[in-house]
Amino acid sequence: AATADFLMIGGRDTPYDRALHDFLQTLNRPNLRIVNETGAVYPYYGAADLFVCSSYEESFPRVVLEAMAFALPLVCSAVHGIPEIARGDREALLVPPGDTAALASAMQRLLAEPTMGQHLAQAARIRVADFDSKALLPRHAALALSLTATSA
């Protein structure tokens, strides 16, 4: 019997989601499920032991910031803005996009080494404050002012 549930939160009625659902059905693994898009995601974060973002394309995903705020151990693809949000081996384990072996290995590592996962999760929880609007807005305003001053 499976000892873990793997949920993809945010399913929609799209060709990709339908194909993924059909593929999961062929695997006959009831512990692999798609949960439809919902505004009530906090209970899922609260119940999770691990958060995974395996995207090929992400600019600056809020979902990673949310997982950091919930102090979850993170495994993420090292694409675009993700390494700026959660730094490799500091707040998350980062893997190359599309490398399923590295993704599975990182997930297994964090599940097998809960102390490491807790350390990364606590560091992520602290780091997420760097992206709070109270921290970012003054920096953005200062940047805008400095650019205005140099162009005058």
C-alpha cells in the first residue's frame, strides 16, 4: 500500500489536465490525485509534509512564497525567478527542469531526512519576509527615485 499521497492542487478543465487525469487513471495509483482549483488552499499547505514546484516556466511564483510562509520543505525546479526566491541548499533543494530522476531523488531525500527538511523550511520561513510588501515597496521607491535623479 502507498505510504504517501501526492496531490496536484489547481486542476482545471484543460486538454493538459484531462490528459494528465487520464494518464493517472492508467497508473491505477489512488495516491496520485489532481485537486481542482480552489480558493481554499491553506488546508493543503497545512497538511503537507513537502512542497514541490516542478515547473518548466515560472517567472516569480507566488505559490513558492506561500509554501515558504507555511514553513514547508521545498523541492523546486531551478528556473527563472525560483532560485531568487528560494536559494539552493539554503531554503530549498533545486533541481534542473525536466530532470525527473533529480526531482524524485530530492523529494526522497527530504522525506528521508526530516531534520534537513525542517532546517530548509525554517530558513525559507525567515526568507519569505524579504518579499513582504513592507520590505519591497521602499526598495522599489528608492530605485525609482534613484533612476529619476540620474535622468534629470
